[in-house]
Amino acid sequence: MALFKTSIVLLTLSLFIPKNYSLKEAIDVHNSVTTIDTHCDTPMKFVNNGFDISKNHEAPSSRVDIPRMEQGGLDAIFFAIFTSQKKRTEANYVEAYDLANQMIDSTMVSLKANKKSSGLALYANDITNLEKESKRAICLGMENGFPIATDIKRVKEFYKKGIRYLTLCHTANNDICDSSTDPVGPEHNGLSTFGEEVVGNMNKLGMIIDISHISDSSFYDVIRLSKAPVIASHSSVRSVCNHPRNMSDDMIRTLAKNNGVIQICILGDYIKAPDTTSVNYIKLEELRKKYNNYQYKNDEERKKAWAEWHEINEKYPPVLPTIADAVDHIDYVVNLVGVDHVGIGSDFDGGGGLADCTSVADFPKITLELLNRGYTREEIAKIWGGNFLRVFKEVERVAES
């Protein structure tokens, strides 16, 4: 009888031993689900150096292109139309507006040149329809509301140009809301009056509200006002890595109650506290201060800063966290609020990258880590795109109601 009981115990324990999946098995699962990366900064390359997205490039100078999307089984990606925050002068408003339009136009030119392999996705169903055609879906988000200035009509204008989410601010406060990282601290104590109007307009249009980069107070204001779920397109977990850009437990719980989703950002500093004694860290901090927290005086200074940033990373490669470290953030969210409220937003070409995930071609390795931690195919489908698509569709539904 004792031997029989021991056999039952051993059999029961064996059911909980994680399987060691192969990369081939992971690729099979990866290719069976809709995969979406909700944030990369590739459009800056179009205007900086005439980047050709149809060619296979190499990291770290480039992390996203169509061949590597195909290689990594990535079905859709959001290109961020990014403008850094500057002083709110009329000249800087014009410059940001012009740069945003230049990035949108250059992206459209690139898509037209590669229409056999990719297409613009304006609605949630476009992503799955393009996937069925074996094309990569390119979506547009705007990182930082600075190009909107104080003109509410521009929200609709940029929506008509294809923008489907707006990251309300960036590293400094703007006219819409306070940033999580402005060195001078809060200005509006959350959303400004204009920012409240922006949120209302976004709901009516069907534009997703992105709360990455915004302050905690701004986040709670958005949740209070928005009639639709919201996203963090590229943020991670503050309890795992204590950075103001990351979300606290209460923020994540609140986001889940809103039926929203946090897309884990695989930028090293948001995954694991950096080694502040490393040459890479010291040099990049010097660069950040040199360019006033990346609030550039003009377009030439912006290009110069990005060139220096790439030069530092190539000359003094950072010691980066790993995929396992990033999946620790996914685990944390799942344990906190469930698997329905987490996804992935790489921030590639804007600082994102891990030691073992250097471009979109490496994305199946994340699926391998998820499988080896016991996630099912259905759960992986939610993490890689299902959760975000749910939010996208609900935002569209609210706009139509």
C-alpha cells in the first residue's frame, strides 16, 4: 500500500514538472497565434537616414524591418510617430507638427513601396485580415502629444492620417498632462483642462489612449474620464524594477478594472535596475544631460544626439537583462490581475533590446520562455496579441456607440 501511495505521489508531482520545449516547438506555437508589438520607433530612421525597411539589417543599429518581422513571426507592429518634448513655443509647436507629418508621410511611402509584403492597419480587423494574406500589418501610434499643441482639431486630423493611439506625453510635461519623469515635477497635477478635452475626443474618434510615460496622477485622471479601455503601449512593473516609468501594483489593478492592458517594455532600464558604474550608463547619462533630457533645440541637434547615442552603445555595449528577466514582469502581472491584461511593446529602435532578444527576429524566444514556464497556447495567444486586440475592438465599439 505504501509503495502504491508513493507511486501516486510521484505521478502527481510529475504532472507539475515543466516541459523543456525546443525552439522549433515554440516557433510552431508562435506562428499559430496573432503576434503584435505595440511600440517601436522605426519611423525616426525614415527621416534620419532614408531607412529601407525591405532589407535585412543588423542590431543594434536597427532592430525592425520586414524580413526580420517575417523571420520572427511578427504579424503586426505599431510604428511610433515620436517627437521629443521641447519648450512650448510657437516655433517648436510648428517644428514638432512638421516632423510628425514627415514621419507619417515617409512611412506611407515605405508601405507603398512594400505593398506586396505589408499593409497599413487602421482597424483591429485589418490586423487579422492582413495576417491571412501573409502580410505584415503596420499600425501608427503617436508618442507624445506635443504635435497637437493646444489645437483640439489636430486630434481628429492625426486620426484621419492613420494614428490609432496617442501616448499623451513623453519625458517632460506638455499641454495635455504631467510626465512621470519631468525633472521639475508636476505642472497640472494630472491632466490639464485641455488634456481632459483630448481624452474625450479620443474616445469619440476611436483612438486608443496610451498612458505610458504619463505621471501617476495623470493616469488616474485618464481612468476616471475615459469611457473606453486604455493601454500602456510600452511600460513595465514598478515592483519588479523600481522606475517611475513603470506601473505600480495599484495602477495595474486599476488598469485591469478598466479592462485595459500593460504591454511590457523590453528596454533594459525598465526591466532591471542598470549598473550605474558601467561605462555605458555613465556615457549615456552624460549624453542625456548634454541634450537637456533629450529636449532638442532643433532637428539637427536631434539627429546628432541619436548618432552619438548609437555610437556609445556600439563602442560600450551595455550589459542587458535577458528574456527571462522580462518574462518575470509578465509573470508578475499575471499573478496580480490575470493573463487578460498583459502584452508586449518592445520599444525597439528607441532603446529596447535584451541580451538574447536583439530584434523582432528573436521574438519566438520569448514564446519559448513562456512555454517553459507553463503558459498554454491560449494564454500565449492573449499575451502576444489577443489582449491588445480586445482593447482595440472595444475602443472602436465605444466610438460607434
